[in-house]
Amino acid sequence: METDYTYDPVAAGVSGTGDNGTWNPRTPRLIVKQINSAEVSRSYTIFPVGRCALDIRCTVAGAKYNNAANLVTTNIFYTTGPNQFSLQSVLRRMERCRLITT
């Protein structure tokens, strides 16, 4: 299996999301896995604002980040206080937001 990591938001095709690559620059914005040159997995991680991360799993090979069939998880993090940078809440499509206490 070959895995390709793309860290640059422009090269990953997510530059229109507000993610300019300065927040969590060591996190790949696009991960594509292939077996025998056939794509078997594609996922995006997008940071549209400082306290939010979108984890996107594609259900279709070659899909863009905004494909309606994608599975999206929104993670919200604390920005200040004793829990700074800890996960505050998780929101998945078709679910209500639930608070995760640490």
C-alpha cells in the first residue's frame, strides 16, 4: 500500500475553506492511500478557524473535500484556560453536538 500525504492546503485542494496552512502545519490536509495504483482511501483534515478541525472521510475515490457523500466530523477545541488545546466537542453530520468533558 502506498500512502501520499499533502500538507499544503492549495495542493490538497482545500484553499477555499479558510485553511491557510498556518494552524497545525504538521498535519496533512490530504491523505490518499492506494493499492496497485488504485485509490482505496481518501481523507481531508481542514482547519477553517483556529479552534475547529474538520475530519473528512471520502466515500468515493477521488472526491473533493466538499462532496455531499463525504463523512464529516467537526472537532472543537478549547482555546484558553486549563484545557487549552483539548477537545471540547464533536459534531458529526446528522447528530446533535455533544460536550465531551475531560
